[in-house]
Amino acid sequence: MSRRRQIYEGKAKILYEGPEPGTLIQYFKDDATAFNADKKGTINGKGVINNRISEYVFTRLAHIGIPTHFVRRLNMREQLVRQVEIVPIEVVLRNVAAGSICKRLGLTEGDPLPHTLIEYYYKDDALGDPLISEEHIACFNWASQEEMQDIASMAIRINDFLCGMFAAVDIRLVDFKLEFGRIYEGDFSRVILADEISPDGCRLWDMKTNDKMDKDRFRQDLGGEEEAYQEVARRLGILQNDDGGPGEVLDMSAHRGRLRGGTKGAAPKPKK
Ligand code: UDP
């Protein structure tokens, strides 16, 4: 078999040329980075779980009419996706204060925001992905006004849908990052959802205990990141015996010490 041509290697994924023009294969690695790649490590089995979680989320979003790059999962670590021209903007949706907004505005982690916030960051590692406004996007022509309207309305729908989807399994969607890409159809182009949606790019807190179930476990050296990612997948009902995931229900209490994330506010403290 001839070796596939690698198109791009990112921090957590590799993109290979796909089987047909206009397609790519997205390979999920176990590598984890934080703080603009200053901190590097691996989370065993992360790639396998994120492949499954992202497949599940993108499939559910397609069902509510969100156009996405996802075509189908190919195997444990790979999915077939449509090739897009990536819009160089990270779209962050926030429901609860956490992460960079706390530092920037002096908020306390866990404070609910008066309403959902959309933020835009310019995708440039060398600059540390700076926060930008729609004025910058228009000024430097990173996306058209029309594209930004589509992106913002899709982002809000995605947030509403995912808040409900996670709430149904007792998980609070604190914040998350989306990326969009352009596809060209004749003389026209449109934006569709690209990249991935997984605990790498979302903050997910257990609603009852406030345990962190996302990459903050790695960022903040809390430990138990494998178990946390598996637990998200298990609650969504997407880990089966043959996937290398836990065969039986994972008892969180066994990991309680390791999964405790030390968040304030929002949810009540667990009963001992
Ligand atoms: N995020 C991401 N990639 C980035 C920056 C942020 O996936 O390059 C996600 C992050 O996981 C969180 C949300 O976007 O769910 C908001 O991140 P924040 O701005 O608080 O930055 P951080 O605290 O991660 O530096």
C-alpha cells in the first residue's frame, strides 16, 4: 500500500489526503498541548475517544441542519472529512466564566455569565491566538460580513443544542471553541463547521460535583484525564466493549480524588 500524503500536522491531529478529491482523512493523536504548546504531554487513548465523541457530536449537529465537514468515521483514530479552506478565526462560546476570560476581566471561575458570549480569536500560534473583534475580521478581510452572520447564527444554535445534549447527561457546557471552513460550489462558497468538538476544546463540568471532565485536567495537572474523557463518552452512550473503552459503567466515585477539579460557584458541592 502506498503511503498517504500528509497535508498538515497540528497539535492534536494529522490531516492526510483523502481517497477522493475534496476529501481529507483526519487522524486523532494522543498528544496534548496547553498554553500555546508551552506544555506538552500525552493522554493515553485520547485520540480514540475524541474521534468517537466528535463523530457523535457532528452527526447530531447534522441532524439539526448544521452543515459540517464530517463524512464518516473510518476506524478507531480516523475520520473522512470534506476538505475546506479554514477561516482563520477561533469562535469561542461561553456560558460560564472560566479560563482566559477570568484573567482578562477579573471574573471568578464558575460565575454564570449574564448571557452567552461569542468571542473571536485570530488563529495564529506565533501571536498566541489574540482576541479580536468583528471590526478586525472585516478590516483584514478574514471573513465576509455574510460569512460572519452565518458563523454567528450557527454558533448560537450549536451552543443551544450542545448545552441541552450535555445537560441531559448531567454535564455543564461551560465554554467551547469552534472552527469553520469554506467549501466552494461553482462560483459560490459557503461556510461549514470543521475541526472537531471534543473535551480538548470544551470545558465540561459534572453538574452535581463540578468535577472537570476536559483538558483543564491536563492544563492544571489535576490527573485522571483519561478517565474524565472516557466518562464523557460513556455518559453520551458512545463507548462500547469493542472500542477499547471501559466495558462496564465507570464508577466516578473511584476517581473522585483524581477528578476533583476545585471549581467554585455554579453547581452544588457533592454529598459525601
Ligand atoms: N480553546 C481551544 N483552543 C484554543 C483556545 C481555546 O480549544 O486554542 C477552547 C478551550 O478548551 C476552552 C474555550 O476554548 O474550552 C475557551 O478557552 P479560553 O479562551 O478560556 O482559553 P484557555 O483558558 O484555554 O487558554
